[in-house]
Amino acid sequence: MGGPPPVRQTEERAAYPRQVSTSSRSQHIRHSVRSCLVVPEEHRATAPAGTGRTLLRSPAVADVVVTAVALALSVWNSVKNPFLGPASPWGNLLLAAASALPLLVRRRVPEVALAVALVAKVLRFSPFVLPFTFYAEGAYRGPHSRRTVWVTAVVGLVVVLPWDAESWTHPRILLGSVLVNFVLTVLVPLLLGLYMGERRAVVAGLVERAERAEREQRLLAEAARAEERQRIAGEMHDVVSHQVSLIVVHANALATVAHDPKVTAEAAEIIQTAGRQALTELREMLGLLKSGPGPEPAATDGDDTAAPADAHNAAVDRIAALADSSRAAGLPVTLHSEGTPRPLAEQVERAAYRVVQEALTNVHKHAPGAATDIRVGYGPSTLNVGVTNGPAGRPADASPDGTGPLLPSGGHGLIGLAERVRLAGGDITSGPRAGGGFEVRATLPAPPRTTG
């Protein structure tokens, strides 16, 4: 029967390519959005510099260019018509030039630029600024407040309508004035600005969504890496802790039997076997972590022979090997099997094996010499595994002279064991017994193993 491979190796190894590909898709979406659609002007300032096209995409440069165009048109109109306006020719020229300057702040306060342009339109010293300001109103205020935009459209209609009696008595003149002044000066720039503003908002939303998805995938990858590190640490603990504990126990015993060459040789042989066993299991586990799932390593404990491969007795035989190795270390262990053994799922057998292994390791550490009882019970739909031990004298984690700990304990074994049992779909309880000692009991689901 093969030994326990790392838990969920296949699923976790398959998780990384999916996460990398998903992150790549989010980056592709973000780059596609930015390349195929209009880049939001809020993002243009952060674009890489170095080309004239990039410079023109800067919001500040765009504002200066628009202001310069409106200023040139207003000055040209004032020069051609010096008496259009409330002041002298020079005064009208200065007013026409000044009416274009608020376009520099059209992004932040479009209503200010629009108000100046409406005054210029009413006083007739600059009609060319008005379309730019209505575009700015739709583009920069439209995505936030549609009501404000339509109020300004009504105000624009009132301003551009002719108010002389002659125009109102001639419907054709009135209709032509409305078409030229309102539609071309107000409505078209306003609708174009609304379209560009909504498009800019959609692009910004798509970019933000792609970046958020990329951040989420990065967090998922980090969580998967943390889970993988935790799993590897648990496997290292399960594989090495039991064998190293046996080595330390036997090495501790050598100090008291050094006068007996035969006992010393036996203890040295057990230490050698346990050390080889630990190295073999560690090497097999590292091989699985590097190459992925493969043939399961042989589950040997206490000697160099693999546990019997009979599927009907796999769990009992592997646990019996653990009991034999602990018995050889001087721990009085009894093993009882109840019910009819049957083949179980690999994850269930691994969990049962680790429950007994961790419990025996703790007995060696904290209660050496304590009578220990292992019970494996096959129920109709469950596998019950229990390890109980009585009280002991001097703990095994004390050195021979009693000056310090010999078997340090991190306190993580039972926590990792509970997680392993939970992943197998079972429950586990552990704690001190009323009459002294300690017990660990686990109940695991035991559906028959599927073959083929």
C-alpha cells in the first residue's frame, strides 16, 4: 500500500496556471480598452512622455489649444467687426479676447466659462466661444448631473433666440435663426459633449474593472501561495516529526544503557533505521512537491519494509506498523481493530494514518512509558480512530539530567491534524482524560474506494 502523498497536490498545482491566465486576461482587457477606445483625459496625464502625440493628449495642453483657437476666432471677428459690442473698437477687442480665457478652467467649472460665453453672445462681441463652452458642459458636467446640462440648454435657447419684432413676424427668419443659432451653436456641441463624456466614463469604468480584477487575482494568488506554504509545513511536520521523535527517545535511552553493549547496539540500529526512514519519506515528499502527483511513496515506519498492500487491510496494516515502531521504542502499545476492514478513499486512509502517527508522537514526547491503546473501528459509513494513553512519570521532553527540554513542541501538530481531518470530511476531538492521560478520537467518512 502506498504512503500518503501531499494533500490536494493536484488541485493546488492546477490552481496556479488558472490564476496566471486569468491575470493575463485582465491585463489584455485593460490594454485593449485603452488602445481601442478613447483614453480618458484623466488618464492621459500619466501616459508615457516623449512624443508629440502624447503631449497633445495632456489635458492642460488640450485646454490651451482650445482656448487659443477660440481666442483667435474671437479676435479675428472683432477685428473684422470692430463695432460689434458695447464698447469702443479696442474695448470690444479686449472683451472678445477675454471671453475665451475661461476655457482654461472648462473642466473644473464649465458653468463659469458658459456664463461668460453667454454674456459675450448677448453683447455680440464674441459668438465663437459659446460652442466650446456647451461642449465642455456636456462632456464634463453631463456624466455627473444631467439636470444641470438640460437647464443650461434651455438657457442657451433663450439667449440665442432673436428678440426683435421683425424676426418674430417672419416665421422663416425665426426658423432659420433657431436652426443656425440654437442647433449649431448649442444643441450639437452639447450632445457631442454628452456623448464624449459618457464614452469617457465607460472607458474609465472598464479600465477600473480590469485593474480591480487583476488586483483580486493577485490577492488570490498570494492566498494560494500562503496555503501551499502552510500545507508543505504540515507535510514536513507529519513526515519528519514521528521518526525524529523516535530517534530522540532512543538516543536519550542510550545514556542509561551505555554499559550494555547488546542493548546499545539494538538502540543504535533502531536510531539508524528511523533516520533512514525519515530521510526516505522526506525525499519522496520533496519529489512529489517538485514533480506533481505520481506513484505514492511506500508507508514504512520502524523498519525498511513497506506495509502490506492488501487493500482490505491497508489502514489497519499501516497503523500496525506505527504501533510496532513505537513498541520497539519502549512504549507499551496495543492495537484493536473492530468491524470488517474494507478499502477506503485514499484521503481517508491518509487522515487515519496521520491521526495515529501524531498521537503516538505526542505520547513519546509527553508521556513516555504510558500504556497506549489504539482502536480502529469500521462502521457502516464511518471509520473511527482513537488513541488513548494513561499518565506517565517524567516527560520525554526532559533531558537525562532534567536541565532542559529534549523534545521541543511547537504546539501545531494537533491544529494541523484537525485541519487534515476536516478536509477529509471528518471530525476530531482531543483533550486530557478524566483519570489522567490524553486521548485523540477522529470520525472519518468511510465510503468504499472506487476502482477503475
